[in-house]
Amino acid sequence: MTQIATVERLLPSGNAEISVPRKSACGHDCEECAGCGVSGAAVHAVAKNPIGAAVGQKVVVESSTKRLLGIMVVVYVLPFLLFFAGYFATPMLAEGARYAVAIALFVLGVAPAVLYDRHLKKSGELSFVIVRPL
């Protein structure tokens, strides 16, 4: 997956801190909508800098699509699967209790996402590489 980023600062060992504009389904055409209030949000990350990009430079960064798809499954799919499993596996309970079990499993499904995020930050497995200047 490739994205456009800005180099915020240079780090030791050939790395750089980058800021990547956050993308969403709405496209952030704020002149037309102005409903979400998220204009200008960015994600900060560490990227390998083999091209020697300078601070303030716009660059193209690349990350592993396979790794990102795995993360999306853990973050988005797992909690909803657990929610529906909790609801449909408890037909013998009253409706309110079924929803309580489903919500509890949904919340439990968020825990692996949080733990996986912490693991990735510590290990640096989800890495960006600056591939070229923009």
C-alpha cells in the first residue's frame, strides 16, 4: 500500500518520523459537508528512510498490504464476529441477556486489537519505507 506523507523529523539509524493524512470513506470534502470536524487529522509513524528525505519533504511511503489486511481483520471483523456469535449462541436466554452476552463478547473482541497494536509498536513489525520524493 502506498501513501503520501510528510517527513516531520529525522531519527537515528536512517529512520524518519512521518505524518500521514488520515483517510476516511467521506473523502473529507469539507466545503460540501463540514459534518465530521476531523479536517487535518494525521497519523504519525516511523519510516525507514533509504532515500535520505529531508524534514518537511513530501514523500511516497509504502507498507505491507498483507500485514495491514491482518490488522483490519483483528480490529474490525473479530469484534463483530464475536458479537454475532454471542447473540446467536444464546437462544435460550431472554432477549436482554442475549444482547448483554453479545456486547460483552464484542468488548472482549476489542482486547486482541489493543494488544496487537501494542505488540506492533514495540516490535516495529508494521513499518513504512520511504520509496521516493513526491
